[in-house]
Amino acid sequence: MVEQSNRKGILLMVAVTFIFAMQDGISRHLAETYNVYMALMVRFWFFAAFVLVIAARSPGGIKRATRSSLPWAQLIRSVVLITEVIVMVQAFVYLGLVHSHAVFACYPLLVAALSGPVLGEKVGWRRVVAIGVGFIGVLIILQPGFGVFSPYALIPLAAALLFALYSLMTRYVGRVDPASVSFFYTGVVGAVVVTAVGIWHWENMILSDWGWMGILCFTAATGHFLLIKAYEVAEASAIQPFAYLQLVFASALGVIVFHEALEMNVVIGAAVVVSAGLFTLWRARVAAS
């Protein structure tokens, strides 16, 4: 039995958010130079290989990892995730890391809003108010009606909706399938789907960018592995709030490396969204206890 430690879980989650932020920066760099589908195809090849190795070394092997009680739900869930990744990387290219992550931070609110109609979970009035406040924060970031509204601003919002659906479907299949099965489907199905598209967009990369691609693949596998370990040693409610640090790390990377602007409306809006998200997480923990 794995020893439980919320402190260790929090440290692992902080490391995960930093790694994922660096991964987003590398994804933006590669997507600005090469086709997005091709770059993600190579990344998911490595991820699928990592998943297969983990499954082969687990009790029951690969055969157990493929045994799902809800195979069609697992397939749809995995397709939703790869679609979300493609959409989010496009957001990095068009909007940058700061704006994209500021809007994407609303996904826990979308999860809370949809958990009632989709999963039948009870959502109290306090969380409903927090969800409403959070979306006011999104509007502060997007600023519709001020100047010329860019439709590109809706890309990370679409990614947040897709990731919320992926999260809800993960909860749904998690009622009957172990995490190892969901993890296997995520990597293998994602690789198959993106390869079906990406193989037609192959571009030769220069040697230095192959180096960045190698780092991207390594960070993707490492980040997911540490995330699994974090949830293994600590309560989800204790470490989930620290996932918002990815917004901080990614924004810092965007400003320092990519010279993105940090407008006041984005800072205020992101603060509102994160505060509302933290409140919904706290209320969920209170309701569960």
C-alpha cells in the first residue's frame, strides 16, 4: 500500500504544473514552425510507447489494460482529449500562452456546471453563484464589445469546454474502469487518431527542433507519470487547487521568453476565474465531507 502524504502530493503537483507549462512553451515554438498535427503525432507516438511500457509492467499486462467495461466511452473520451490538445496548441499560436491559459483556467467551472446534467451530481447554489462569477472573469479577459473582438479568443474557451467534457467522461468511466485502463486508452487511441491526420502533414525538422521535440516527448511522459503519482499519494481535493499554478508558470514563460504583453484586464479576469474555481473546489470538498 502506498503511503499517503498530502505534502508530497502537493510538491508533485507543483512539479507537474511547471513541467506542463514548459511543455506548452515548446508546443508553441514547434507549432509556429511546423504543422500542428505532425508535431502532436510524434508527441503521442512517444506517449503511446510510454503507456504500453507501463501497461506491460503492470499486473495483468496489456491485456488487462485494454479490458474496459465501457470501451466506446473510453474511445470517445480519448478522441475528445486529442481534439482538445490540438485546439489548445492552436490557441498558443494565435493568442500566446498568457491569454490562452487565462481563459482555459475556467475549465473547473465548466466541470462544476456540467456535472449536474451530465453525471447527476448535486450542485448547490453557492457553486452556481461561483460559476457565474467565474464567467464574468472570462468576459473581463475577452472584453467583448471593446474595440474589435477577435474570434481567436474563443479558441481556448473551446479547449476548456472540451477538457471539461474529457474530465467528466473520465469521472464517468472511472466508476467502473481502473485508472490504468483509462490511461492506456488515452495514449494509444490518441496516437492512432492523430496519426490518421498527422501522417499526411509530415515536414522535415531541423536537428535543433528534433531536440526540442525530444524534450517535449520526455516532459509529456514525465508530467503524466508525476501526475499519477500525485493522485496516488494524496487526496485529489488537497492537490487540485495547485493545478492553477500552471497559469502562473505558463504566463511567466510567455512574458519572459515570447515577450507577450500582460494586460490588466487579463490579470484581473484571471484572478476572478481562479478565485471562483478555488471556491467551487472548496465547496465540493465541503459537500463531500
